[in-house]
Amino acid sequence: MLNESANAALSWIESHLSHFGVARHATDEFDRFLLLKPLSELALVSSLLARDPGCAERCSPLADWIWEEIGSGDDLVRLTCARPELIEAISLYASLYTMGYRSNRLDAWVSYLSNSALMQGMELPAWRHTALRYNLGRLELSPPPVKPAAGSWLSAMPEPWTFSDTTGYPMTHEVFYLTDFGRRPEALTTPGVSAYLAFWLPTWLKCAQEVGNQDLAAELLMVGTCMAEPVGRQGLSELKAWQRTDGSFPGPSGAGSGLPCRDGDTARRRFLSTYHTTLVALLALTADSWAPCRCPGGLSPVSSDSGQAV
């Protein structure tokens, strides 16, 4: 059962579903590629919420719509045939795959690509290698990643004052993929990493919220849940305070500015600046559903509504 804030956020997403579409907002093939990002993020959120049987029925129409939007997988086949180096786009399919959607053509093609020489020569930032391995693991094509990637920010455990928007998002995403969004918190048992994150998360969360970046703040709250180390009631309370009356959460300055938007389309621009923060805030508000891990000592994650352990 969704709490009031989470239900309002999901209702906003459902009412703006057309804005997640690709074909209707793209003017060329490059636009189509860029617009897979919001669609892929929606697919991920749907797959995580669907882990909770109480939310699965509500997520099913979202997944059906996404599957239709990508031509039952055919659009991803066309994209990665034309541009095999864009294999990271399979993250969208990986989310739907966990919900039971299948494309024989896409399965065969991605299986081939995952064993190609291309995969050995992909020049990606370390955290994106982790993401790619995670999604191949969800597609049952390779073992999932089990430790921070060599050369990633997280593996280096840098001086804590170097944390910023630029370094923060790669770190949060690497935690998500390593732990399978809270299902494998033990993946962070690399010496020092868990202690490093647990000690500094509250400070980083406070910094993000003080500058009004609720997008990064929501992701940091999710990191705490993935580690079975919730960072406290106050962070969720401050996040909820930013929720608009329509259920959405405002994004940070510049959010969505790199995505296609026709000049003068104010409603579209407002959506693009809002959708990602609303998605991650929804996940932060429902963490006890999609990451049912428990804290050391038997304590449960904190409910985002009542302030009581659940």
C-alpha cells in the first residue's frame, strides 16, 4: 500500500505518461535515442515498485505502455544494430524483462553483443561498466557485479569534501547496481566501503538538501536503504516538504535541459525539469517495499509517513 505522498507522486507520473513517449516528441533518430532515457527510468521505477505485490497491479499498465512504445523490443533491436556501441540502452529491456516481457529477436541480438569483441573494448566510465554488467545480469547473460569497479569514485573512497553533484550521481548509481537496489547489501562489504558510506551519507544528504537539490537527496536516501543503513526520518520529512500540490517534485536547476523540447512548449519543459526528481522521490518514499532489507541489530527501515518502524 502506497503512502499518501508516494501515491500522489505516482498519480502525477500516470497523468503525464504521454510525456515519457519517444516517437511523439522526437524529430530525428538522435532525439529518439535521447528520449529513451526518461522511458528507461520509468521502466526501472515500475520494475522496482512491482517487487511489492501490492503495487504490481498498478505498475502493469505502465509496463504494457512502455513495451508498446518500444515496439515490443523492435526499436531497441534497430537502435543497437545501427549503433552497437549503444548497448547500454538494454537497461530499458532489462527492467521489463524482470517483469516478464520477452522478445526473441532482442534476446538473441543482445546475447550476441554481450559476447562480442565490442564488449571488451567499451570505453565507459567505471560506474557505467558496473551498470552494463548489472543489466546483462538481469537479462541472465552474465554474472552480476559483486564489488565496486576499479577506477570508480566509490572504489577510491575519496576525501569526503570532494562529493558534489558531479561525483555524487555516479556513486549513488554504483551502489544501486551493486546491491540490486537493496537485495544484495552484502555487495558493499569491500573493506572500508560500507563504513565510509555509512559515516558520510548524513553529511552529504544535509549538503544536498541545503542547496535544494532534492533529486540527489532522494538518491542518497535510496543509497541508505540499499545498504540497510537508513539515514533517518528527517531526510524524508524534508524531501516530502518539497512536494507540490499536484504530487510532483521540482528538479534542480537545469534538470532535463538536454532533452528534446520544442520552443515555447512550457508544459513539456516543466515536465522535463520535474520527472526525474519525481521518480527518485517516489522510490525514496517507497523504499521499504522495493528494498526489503533490514538494518543491523534487527531494526527495520523507517516508514516515510508515520515515523514508526515497519
